[in-house]
Amino acid sequence: MDDEAMPGRLRDAGVTRRELEVFWLVGDRLGNREIADRLRLSERTVESHVSALLRKLAAGSRRSLVETAGRLRERSSALPQPLSSFVGRESELDDLAGLVTTRRMVTLTGPAGIGKTRVALHMAHAMKEPPPAVLVDLAVVPPGHPVDRTFADALGVEGDGRAIGPLIRAAIRARPCRLIVDNCEHVTPATAALLADLLAAAGGLHVLATSHGPLGVAGEVVFEVPPLPLSEDDDPGVVLNSPAVRLFVDRATAAAPGFTVAPADVARIAMICRRLDGLPLAIELAATRIRAFSPGELLDRLDDRFALLTGGARPGRHRTLEEALRWSYDLLDEDERLLLDRCSVFPHEFGYDTAVQVLAGPPLTAADLARLFPRLLDRSLISVRRRAGATRYRLLDSIRQFALGRLAERGESEEAHDRHARHHLEHAVTLVPGLRGRDQPAALRWFGEHWTDLRTAMRRALDTGDTASAWGFLAGIGTGWEILGARGELFDWLDALVDRPRPGGAIGVHAAITCCILYCYQDTGRAREFATWADAQAADAEERALADLMLGWVAIYGDDRDAAARILGSAAAGFDGLGDVWHRALALSLLGLATQDIGTAVERQSAAADLFGRLGDHVKRANCLNHMASAVIEAGVRLPEARTWLDEAAELALRTGNDHERFHAELNGTRLAQLRADHRAAATGFAELLPEFLRIGDLRCATRCHYGLGQAAAAAGDHERAREHLVTGNRIAVATDDQHLIGIGRGLLAATEHALGRPPDPSPPRR
């Protein structure tokens, strides 16, 4: 070993290469026999080297040699001491401890601000057994520059020029250690080359590195540092014990010693941590703002997080969230930056094929995306999740917000968002045939995965006045909404559109059909207006059959069953002539609803269920089974069969992920329990379902929940409470103009008024 590779004091004392190797092992508290075995020397030779070291270093004892070695190591490799507590990461540290003791090269990866350095240093401090840890911090090295000098400084190696590499290798061979190599992302090629050389030269070397992505060294094990988890539990105690919230509270308390978490603040703090994706840097910076803002005020300001999360007393390179992300962004090539910026148009997860459709465009081709996506993944700027063989990507929200800003600076924001909106609104319509047939599972899965995209796209269309795209989407799905089910935002979109000019021609008729279907959940009178308009505008056999279908539907809710049966019979014949089996099955199901005789009603629903089943439409089969059960429960007959039908409906709803039909099955099951006088279970069931139906906008079923709660309260003798629910339910029934439900509600309310000793209200309900 060259003399320049050893600390100056040892070199000046005339310590030889072999004596240096013995010196470091003495410093590790190894006995002479252990040293002899390690260096393949005789024990007598080791004794001779130890005697020489005692003489040359004027050490009075072997203990003095140990202390000298410790001081020299501390001077060259002193690990920074943490200034704040280490929160969370218990499971990660356990996994990492197993890796660093069995693998020679482990790299911690993750985006800026995820806490890689903190985890690496905590692990280094926790390792009590030799070899000792030496920190090599590459943050000070300019991007793309050599890293040898920084390694040499950390190891206490003197020398320069071309000789520095061999000197570092000699020092590593002579002094076994564990290198903590931090911040490698901007000097990856040079760092990887040097580490590969050192690992090959020194069998006792272990490396724990941190970088945005893998270094590509042979034998490297990559350990991805995840965001801090946040419990999905609603219990405040559980939420407060989750690592992300614990970090926020710890740093907030340090920044504002008088801060305490009020019960109402637990959910707000949890939402702050969730909005910040569990990113420790962002959480710490947000927590310091507790001096100026309450948790609720902080949450309200997160849309402008880069202005909010600045400064603070946090040590290290990144004192702002934007600074941390800018560091990562500046290390990208220009085409990588452009792709990352364009990815920001996705509000949530997305697949690669969708990305190609939305993001490819000059100067990026589809082939470019195939080349660039792995690079962004390797730099931890895109997260990946695999489920059932499918890969989904997403940007952490802070990265997405940063990239959105860069996209706007490029002047591409409007075009990129329009492209995203058009793709999703148009592609959704192409899946309607699949929704109605044997491709239903894949189509339903697409809508489930892309609903956030569709919500964003509709908001874009409405905000920019693109009513053609908005109507094209809603009308294009049309009767397919019967499969997808009611969703609260559908009614918001309709409210924003119906007062604007309605499209003409076929799209206008289908838009009216959609309005009728959806308003049937909320307002029979308004649904009737659209059905009548569609009937007047129908220009071909398909449009006339659809208009008849809608007119018959609203007649059912108007309690004009005879007219409904006549019109629906015409619709069924029309669809039969068109060879449209799915719509014929829908007409048959509605005919079942219009039929007074229970046996015939169930028979028609059963026939419709069989047709839907043969087509592969499990959602509408579940819907028919729910209607069959509802009919016999209301009549109080064939209850064992009702239970069988409901079990199958629930299973089909779960299989397809259709919440609406699952809620219907649970509602009918609760009605069945009430019919069997299990009023406590019924009260619980109706209470749990009521907010769900209100959330998705199904006011008819919300009415049934209120009626059920009223009956349960009456059975318990609480007639005042019963009256409250019945009045509320009847008010909703009147608002929806559902004459059948109005009649049921008036009968229940009259019985309750009688129980309270009050005369019945003779006035008819009003809208």
C-alpha cells in the first residue's frame, strides 16, 4: 500500500502496510488469533506487528491502540448526529437490517424528500458490530463530475491525480468498513464504476447507497423506500399512531411547543398527510407551518403547496419542497422532462397504453415513450403498482403539481389537458357494447380504473364550454348508465348541462334518453319531460323504441301501470324487430315492474334475468333478481325464494364491483329482516344504507330507508322519531314525484299519527 493512503499520523510514525492492516483489526477489538486467521499470518507474526505498533505510536497498551484507531476513524468518517427524532419505518428497518448484513451492496431508492438519507444514517448508527460506517456524501459533487476525491476525503486518504483510485482501493483493503454513499443520483456512472472496482478489490467491503434509482452495480440489491403509511381506520387513536401523522405531530410540537391535537384536527392532519402522499420532507415542512396556521387552514392551502412549504429549520440540502423536486427535475434529459410534464395531466393512476394514446405527440413518439418510461421509473419520479398482472403508474401528488407547473411554462397545458379529456370521454363510449355483453368485466374494470380521469375530463369540458364532448359522453353511454349505476356527480353534470343548448339530431335524442334514465332516480316529472321530447324527435325505429322505453318507465313511477304495460309492450316489440336482445330484456324487466300480479311480475323479471345472463350482463341480472325479491317482500310472500335471489344478486354485484346493485341487495335484505320482525337489525341496516343512497343520488331508495327507519322506531315505541323519518321520506317521495312511494308513505304516516293520538293530515302532499 502506498504510504499516502494511510492517515498522516501513522505515515509519519513509519507504520508499514502490513502493520496498518493489523492496526485497524486491533481497533476492531480482534484478538491476535482472529487477526492471524483474517490475514493468514502466524500468531507470532501478529504479536510482532502489535509490538511494533505499540513502539512506533508510543502507546502504553493494546487498549491505547484501540482508542487511537477509534479517534482516527471518527475524524475521517464521523456520521452526522440527528437533530430530531426518527419516526416510523419500523418494518422497513427490520427488512433493511437483514439485507445489509447479508448483501454487500444495497441501494435505497425513492423520490426526493422520501427520507433515504435519514434511513441510511439511522441504519448506520444502529449497526454496533464492525466494520465501522464511513459516510461519503456526494451532494457537493457537481453533476457529472468525478467522485474519487470525495471518497478519498471521507476515507482520510491523501493524494491526488491518477493515483487516487489505487490509493482508495488500498485504503479499503487495509481497513474494512461499511460505506454509506449518499446522494448518488447526479453522479451515477462515476459512482457505480468506482463502487464496482472497490467491491471487487476488497471482499470485506459493504456499501449502503442512496439514489433516486438503481446504480447498476453487479450484485446490487435495490430497496425502495416507501412513503410513510397512513392508517385507513377512522378511529382517532389508530390514526394518531400511524407513522405519517406521528411525524407531523412530532415536528409540529417541536415548532410550536404549545401545540396540541384537538379531536376535530385528527382527520384534518390525516388528510394533510394523505394529500402530501406520506412524503416525509413535505410533512415536516407542513408541520412547521403550524406556528402560523391551524390544521384546517393548512389543509385549505395545500393547493398552493410550493409557496406554503418553504423555509423552516430543517437541515440538509432541501429546505423547500420545490427545491427538492427541482433537484431531481434538473438531472433529467430534456425529453425525460417533457414526458414527466405531460404525465401530470393524469389525476391518478394510468396504464402504459393509455399514456401512449394521450402523451405521444411531437416531438415524442410512441417509441420514445417505451424508451423514456423506464428512465423515469428508475429515477423514482413515477410510482408503479402491479395487480393481477397489470401495471399501473402514477405521480405522487407533489411531483404532479410540480410537473403541472412546468407544463404550463412550456405553453402545452391547454392542449395536453384537452387531449386527455377527449381520449377518455370518447374511449368510454366505445366500451358500451362490452358493458352489455361478455366483455363486461373488462369494461367495468376500465370504468373503475378511469373514473377519476372521466371526472377530470368532464370538469374540463364543462369549464371550457365544450358541451359537445360532455353530451357526447353522457349520451354515448345512454342506457349503459343502467349498468354503471347512479353516481352523485352524474346529477351535477346534468345540472350544469340541461340549461345549455341541447344538441340536435340523433345525439340530442340519446341525450334526452340519458337525462330520462338518470332523472328517474330523482324527479319523475322532469324525466317525463325528456321522454316526451325524445318521443317527439325520434327519427328511426331504434329511437322510437328507446323513447317508448322511457315513456313506459316514467309511467311506472307515475303509478299508471296500465299505460306503462301498453307502452313497454310496444318498446319490446320494437327491439325484437331490431334484433336488440339487451334492450328487449330491459323492456321485459320494466314490464315486470309494471305488472300488478306478483306471479306474472316475477315471471317477467326472471325471463329478463335469464336473457341478461345469457348475454353476460351480470349487473342487470342482479338488478332483475333485486326487483323479484322486492316485489315478493312488498307482498309478503315467497320469502325463502327472496333470500335466494338476494344472495345471488349480492354475489353478482360484488363480482362486478357494482355498488348500486350491492346496496339494492342489502336494502331488500334489510326489508326482509324487518318483515320478519327483526327491527333492531333493520334499523341498523337502513341507517347504514341511507347515506350511501344519498351519496350516489338514488333518492327513491333513500326514501325507502327513511320509511324503514320510521317503521323500526314505531316498533320500538318511539312514535315521534318514527314520524320524523316518515315525514322526511314522504317529502323526498313527493319531490321525486313517485306516486307509489307517496302512497306507501302516507299510509305509514297516518298509522303513526294515529298512534300519537293526532288526526291525519287531509291535505295531499305537495312537490
